[in-house]
Amino acid sequence: MINQRTRRSLLRTATGLAGAAAFPIERSDAQEEAHGSITDVSGIRLGHFTDSRRPTGCTVVIFERGGAVAGVDVRGSAPGTRETDLLNPLDTVEKVNAILLTGGSAFGLDAASGVMRFLEENKLGFRVGSIVVPIVPAAVLYDLGVGDPHIRPDEQAGYAACQAASNTLAQEGNAGAGAGATVGKLFGMRAAMKSGIGTTSIHVGDSGLIVAALAAVNAVGDVRDRETGRIIAGARSEDGESFVDTMAQIMQGATLAERNRPNGNSTIGIVATNATLTKSQVTKIAQMAHDGLARTINPIHTALDGDTIFAAATGTPSIRADITTIGSIGAEAMARAVNRAVRSASGLPGLPAYRDLPWAHSGEKR
């Protein structure tokens, strides 16, 4: 367990790394502003709670105006979820009121109760007689290996995330569900890197269609640039001066039996659109969005991950598009969100981020 003094030191160091930006990434202001946010989809508010006692937290997406039609697709073999059965197209409830992404492993699912409490107070939910029951699907990632594992998101954390929710550009990096996220862990935490949470939106021509994504990236595998295929965060060599390339090591015969078992993982996210869709259609979009993970994380969907993607449609009546178009764009949006989660993160002691390692982005295509 980490004592109070150690926690304060860790947080001061993290703040210093974020503020110093010793190796700034050369991106123009126009590029930074152009990435957009899941809050660009009308009817969506996003809020983070980041626990100041250690790197963990939760992120809530609230759907106003009666909720959103939602679906889910779980690909990892170690998921932690809540209320995902309700999203089956055969089930009765048509809309959800919020979706929660949280750290804290299965303990973090407690945060969903805080989201429900907030929504009930605001009379947002599925009406059953005189009672309003908020529908809040949730997914967790495992971040208990960073800091004190006894500190994790709880009911009050979920409530606080709702209180912070807005439709402005969302904070990225070490925030909310991404606060304790790490990547490149197949060979143990000593080789891993800091990741975070990222978001983006894509405006499709002049049609009015918007497809956006939010991803908290906590993968056992390496993260690659979606365009070049270069590793931008992942397992590092013993001297910390290069990437070992996890897949290359696996191909050469490296096995878990030779190494320490990696800490828990899971990349969790949401694809959202302003189009009008059915539950079966958004479920298909959630499936297709996993292609965005496959383009940027390798290996992905392993026995050590609980990769889960939700999809939601807020249903602007005038916005319609076929699911192949939306699903294809959703996969691209998810790939961009994954890359932003890595590039926006700030390092912690023993867990450098992309921005802290000049060799990680030297010569990278801009």
C-alpha cells in the first residue's frame, strides 16, 4: 500500500511532468482544435471524476432529451460490465440515459449507482408507474496496479462525474477513466507506459451527420499510429530507449510463462452519432467500431483484456445514414480516439508517456 506521503509525491511528479512537457509534440493549434469531441453530438454531456489521491477515476456520458438508443459489443475475455444485457435488441428497454466508463476493476462498478442517483434526482430514466429507473450500462478497466489499489471509484465518484458533465470540449489524457490507464504490459509494468482517455468527432461532408468516439485505453498490447503503423506507446526495452514490439516478441516465442503475469487491462469506449437508428443497428456499429481498436492496438482482444465498446444514437430526426457508413466512420473515429488517448497522456513515476520519450515520436508523420 502506498502511504500518504508517497501518494503526494507521485501526484506532484505527475503534475510536474504534465506542466514541463519536456518533449513537446509539434502539432499546430489548428490540428489540436480540429479533433473534436464526443460532445459534438447533440444531446450529449460528458463528465470526468479524477481521484486526487491516486490515478483513477470515472467518466460518464449523459444523454439528454429522453436518452439514446444503444448497443454494445464485448470482445475481450476478461470484461467487467453492468446492464449490458439490456442492450440486446430483443430486450424491452429501448433507450439508455447514460453510459459509464470507470477505473477500479469490478469495484469501480459501484460508481454507476452514483450516476443513477443523479439521474433519478433529475427525473431521467425509464418510467415504471410513478418511479423513474435510470438505465446506466457501464464497463470497467483494471488500474489497481497504479497507486493504492484500495482507492477506486465509488458511488460518490459517479455522482461527481455527473455534476461535472457538460457539452464542452472534454479533457483528455490523465482524466476520468483514463487517469490510471497504461499500455504495453505483456512483459510487466516495468516495461509499460502511461496512457489515458481520448475523444474525437468526424463531421461527414455537409450532410449534418456526426460520428464521434471516446476511448479509455488500458491495453496489454502496444498502441500504433493509425496511419503509419508505427508504435507510439508500448512495452519498452530494459534500457528504456526503444520499443520491444510485443507482437514481434510473441512471434519469436516469448510466452507469459517466462515473464511476470501482466496486470489487468481492458480498452473501453463509446461510439456516438446523431443519426436515427434501431438497437440492432447500433449493436452492429459497436461491432464495427472494434476494427478501430484492431488498427491501433496489437495484440488486442486477448484473454487478458476486457475490451468493450458501446454505441449510441441520439436520434436527430433529420439525420439518417446507412449503418455501413456510420460503422465504417465509427471505426475510424475509434482509432483516432485511441491515438489521442496516448498522445494526450502525461507520465507518472516509472510510467513515461508518449510525450516524455523523444524517440517515441521522432520522425513521426504529422
